[in-house]
Amino acid sequence: MKESFLKKNKIMEKYSIFIVLILMFIICSVLNGNFLTKNNLINVARQLAVGTILAYGEMILIISGMLDLSAGSVLALSGVLSVSLYKATGSLAAAFLIAILVAVVCNLINAGMITHFNAPPFIATLAMSTVARGAALLYTKGQNILQLGDYVVFGQGDILGIPIPIIFLIVITVIIYYLLRHTALGRSLYAIGGNEEAAIASGIKVKLAKYKVFMINGILVGIAGVLFMSRVNAGLPNGAVGYEMEGLTAAIVGGTSFSGGVGTTMGTLAGSFIIGCLNNIMNLTGVDSYVQQIVKGAIIALAVIWDIRSKSKKTSKLILVEEKQEKQLNLNTN
Amino acid sequence: MSQEIKLRVSNIEKSFPGVKALNKIDFVVRKGTVHALCGENGAGKSTLMKIINGIYKPDAGQIFIDEKPVKIQNPIQAASYGIAMIAQELNYVPEMSVEENLFLGRLPVNRFGKVDWKKLRRDTLKFLQDEGLPYEPDQKLKTLTVSDIQMLEIIKAVSNNASIIVMDEPTSSITQREVEKLFEKIAMLKEKGVSIIYISHKLDEVFHIADDITVFRDGTVVDSRSAKDFTMDEVIALMVGRKITNVYPKEECPIGETILEVENLYSKGIFKDITFHVKKGEIVGFAGLVGAGRTEVMRSLFGLDPITSGKVKIHGEEIKIQSVHDSIANKMVMLSEDRRRYGIIPVRSVMENASISSLKKFFYGGHWHAKQEKEMVSRYFQKMSVKTPSLETTIQSLSGGNQQKVLLAKWMILEPDILILDEPTRGVDVGAKFEIYKLMTEMAKQGKSVIMVSSELPELIGMCDRIYVMNKGRITGELQRDEFTQEKIMKYAT
């Protein structure tokens, strides 16, 4: 009996976010006939690509007990540099690589401030956010860079009918899933976020792992920068303001625990899609855009409350089951 | 001693989904006496205490105070009935002052709601003077020792007119001398007619201090009578439900060549001139009072804290230990004294906790070998008799003893040559203690070396081949097995 109870609990816990997503799909398609069309769904996914990629970066950082408030600004900086390099050289590859390079450098500086000077991630990345935004504006003198030519292929092109941003999203999802589930680094990140001192005492190279996770975040932010600028067909030094919050929201709604040590790739993907679908259906049904903001905020609050409640319930039940089990085992050994 | 009954617990039952936690619990606590509760972890003591303190509601049964039936709905109500709880993990605000902590939640205010700091200072000074505590009211609590904070908690309870004080493992992190101070305080409280419910795994203390003993096992009371009518062996047998014939499963095994040599280890302001060695097949103990620097030496040796100077040799070769990674590479591992802080990763599964130090064993060729991990962890869990509902259960939901065994399994997977155990049996029950001793013996028989830091002299004397004694950051004595006595150790330790 207790095993089935445990199992049921676990299944519910594991898949509840997907059940929410499916329910949302059903409700949305009932509300508006246009929702479940191929065009609309592809459109949703394309719009979600940048946000979800950023959300993965935030997720792996939150799992490790940190976060990145500089994602939006670094995205803008690496995006405008990428765009202007493309305009100067005409090389898509060089433009793509410079975006990643710039974002990685910014993130390694973040990691350096955090590991070597013990700066709280909140403050360190907040500082980086201001610096990166300033650098982007300085470099472009505050002007948007227009007429990107073939650069738009990243955000608007497709391969075999699949939009390129969606291909990026799928590949990155697979890689992040693999990283968290099937690598030693993944295990280390969960351990560091779960209890950093214990991770150190277990022989994990915590500082190195923090550099690595920020580097991965940098790669993700750089790619997001290219996709963003190419989708809007302009180098916007003032673009993507607040995108780190979108990423954080998706990760949290997807079950990533802000106290660290807990979170999954699929959960974050679902979280991102829940918010994306919500945005989409509110647009389709003509909900006022200010009301949309209020609804989104309410959803974050609900997700966090739900997360905390289910966690406290689960632990207390498990302790009791375990005590009982121990008793039975004791009886058996007697 | 009074025969008057202060607290009567009658027929208390409590079930949780699928679990009967307490079954028909009956016992009485007399006025002005110390009533000890003994039992292994999970026997139901803490569930019962939570019911008495109003945290849980019983399914059936009745609690009487002064023979009047009472309903206790929450801890505030419990306090109004004169029930106070001194938890094992003390609750206090380290950054606040002594006076603020003492009156936390009931600061004296004037009629405008402003805190009356003068009255607060006066009342606090009176308390500190009455109790003979040499502290300033405005001193931050983090500057006090654990034992003094505990004493403050007790004073706080008494100042709240508590007549029943529950103490959960009060001596688990204080020194021998402080224990005596605590016992003096308890004697004074008894004289004032306060009843104490005393929960402890340390049976020698229980027998020293208790007037009555109630033994719990598997959610029932197996026996409850005057302490005079019990022997220690009887209580142990009742607790575990079987006879443990030998408390310390020590076996003599051949001692080989020296494996670890530590020369003149020095850490500025913490310890000095630390020179010792450990041989193959040897169990070496480190005795001393809390604060003698034993834990600090081990932490530095293991690479958690830096050293100022000194040499460490393993197998005769000098090695540089700058991080835990270095000592693991040299097959030296350490179980920390503070399980929650340096041991477990609470939100992760028992399996992940067990494999976290051997990631390289399971991650090679570019991917994770989940099956190997599962097999290896299960094997060591079986060896250590870890009791867990599943490998995916989060470690925070296991009992202290089982958490400790998971952490030991984590190190065993690495097949270490040198195992450092810092207070390995603190806060674990009799059964788990025995498993840990057995593991130590097993290691020694395999020709490995064990270093055990412990504040419990009987276990050091029972398990070790050699004991170093530390005092004030230095090694002050070294004793061979045939010279072990508590008196000799204490002489070097003070």
C-alpha cells in the first residue's frame, strides 16, 4: 500500500507540469479555433525559442544555486556586435561565433566575480547587466543597426520546412537534457545547489564547475542574441530588456526550485510553453496587454506557492513512511 | 521526591497515511522529577513530544496536566500549560543580542508599542545575575558557546513559568564540564518542582540523572518504571528488542607499516606542532574536549581548511593537500562531524548522495553509466544495511542514522586506505552505532587505517588501538591500548 502511495505521489509530482500544459492546450483550442493550427503553433514555437534558450541558462544556474540577471543585456551586446561584424565581413560563421565569444567572456567575468571575490550572484550579474547594456549602447552610439541582409536566415529561415530557431531549440534541449541527466558535471551542479559546503567536502571542484556552468550560459545567451537580432531584422542595443526575467519565470514555473538543487530540462521546456501558450491565447482572444502582465505575474506567484506546498507535504509524508519501514525492518531482524 | 503526577499521557494513538506512529501510549511524569525517554530513532519519541507540544494532534487518547484533561492545539497553547521544549538544534538568532533573544516574541513595550529597552536591559541583567552567566545583555548571541545558548534557552523557558521542560538530546554538542553544569541546573529545577522529560541516546547520562525511565520501541511503550529498577543492559535490550552482546565489536588484527605521517602541522591561531602517524590495520583515536582542535586538524588534513606549515606523508611520500580532491586522490576520506552542513545534500536522492564523490567511476567514455551506479550503490547500501524506501528517496527524509550510513557508503565506494571519522556516532541510535563500529573493525581487518575523533570516551577506549589526546590546539598525550583509562585521557585533555 505504501509503495503504491509513494509511486502515485511521484508520478503526480513528476508529470503534473505536463498535465497542466496539456490542459492548457485543450482549453486554448476550445477558446479559439485558430490556436491549434499548424501555422499558429509553429509561430508560438518560433517566438518561444529565444526565451526558452535563456530559460535553460537560468535553470542550470538556479540548480547550482546561482542566477543570471545580465542575460538580456549580454544578449543585446553580443547581438549588436555580431550584426556589425556580419555587416563588415559578410561572414555568417564569424558573426555567429563572435556573439558566442562575447557572451561567454561576459559570463566568465560573472563567474570570476562570484567564485574569486565571493560576490553574490544577484549583485555580480546585476552589475554585468548594467555594464553590458552600456557597452552595447556605447558601441552603437545608441543607434539601431538596420538592413541585415542574409543575417536574417538564423531567425527567419528554415531547413526542410522547420524554422531554424526551432531546430536550435530542439538541439539545445537535447544537449541540456543530456548535460543534466548523463554527465558528471550535471550531478555536480545539483550537488552544489543542494548544499555547496557538502559538495566541497565531497571532493567536487566547485569553482571550476561554476565557471563551466556560466560558460554554458554564455553560449546559450550568445545563440539567443543571434536568433533575436536576426528575427527582428535589426541590431537593437536596447533590445531584449528584461528577457532574463522571462527566462527565470519559465524555469520557476517549470518546477526549478529557487533554493537550488532541483530542476529538470523538460520541466523548464514545459514552463516556457505554458507561458508562451498563455501569451498566445491572450493575444488571439484580444486580452488587453496590461491585463496580460497581471495574469503572468499571478501565474509566477501560483507556481512558487504550489512548489513550496508540494515540497513540504512530500517530505513529511516520506519521513513517516520511512520510519514505518524502519520499524518493520527492525521487527524482521528481531 | 514527590508522588504527585504532573503529566499523564493516556492511550495516545497517532497514525499517518499507512503508518501507525504511536500505539496506545501510556505513561506518567511525576512532579519535580527527571523522566527519561529511551528508544531508537523512529521509535516514536519525537512524535509523542510533538503531540505534547501541540505540533501534531493525536487520533485518540488524552493528555492530563495536574490530572486535568487538556487539549493542546499548538505550541503557544502548550506554553500556556507550562510546557517548554529545548530542541536538539537550538533556535536562536545569531545576529541578535542576548537580551533580544531572551525576550524574543515578548519584548516589553510601552503603550505606544515602542520597545522599552530600559526595562529589557534591567530584566535581562537580573536573569544573567541570578543564573551567574558572565555575559553582557547587548552581546551578540553568536559569540556564545552552544552550552551557554542552551542554558539561556532553559532560563527562557523557566522565566516563562514552564513546569514541564522537554530536553531533546541536550548534551549532544557540549563538553563534559558543561554537561555537569547542565545537570546542576536540572537538579535546581527539580527542587523548584519542575518536571523534566529527558530524551537521550547516552544511557550513562540517563542513568546518572533520571528518576524514571520509559522505553519506546516501534511506537509503543515497552516498559516504564523507576530508574533504580533498570540496568543499562536491560534498557538496551528493550530498546533494540534483541540483545547486543558486545557493544564494541573490536577485533585484534595485525598492524602493518606506517601509512600516514603528519609532521609539525601548524595553523596559525588554531593548532600547533601536530605530529602523529597511523599504521595499516590500526584504529587511532583522537580524544579531547570540544574546542581542543581535533576537528580543525582533521579538516586541514582533508584539505577543507588551509594550513600555515607542516608536512603530510602518505606511504612515505610527501603530498600537498590543497583541496578535498587531493586527499581523495590519495585515498584518504573524511566523514564530517556536521552531517547537515558538510555531509548530506538534502534535496537529492540517496543514490546521488552516495555516488557524488565517485562521479568519475560512473562517468566515462562521454556518458553516465546509470546501471553500474545503481548496482554499486545498492551493494554498498546492503553492506551498510541502509534502510531506505527506494534509491530515489531524498536523503533528507531518512533518519540520522541512515543518513550517516549513506554518507559512509559514499566513501566506501571509493575504497579508501585511510578513513577519518569525526564524531561518527553523534546523534545516531544504538543499532546504527553498532553498524559503524563493525565497519571500522572490517576496515582494520582489511589492512586499512581508521582515525576516529570522538567526545565519547567509552567508544574511543572500546574501539581504538592507540589514542592521541589533544588540548588547546596541541597533542598532549599518546596512549597505547593497554594504558587506556578515562582518568588518564582526561588528565591529558585538561
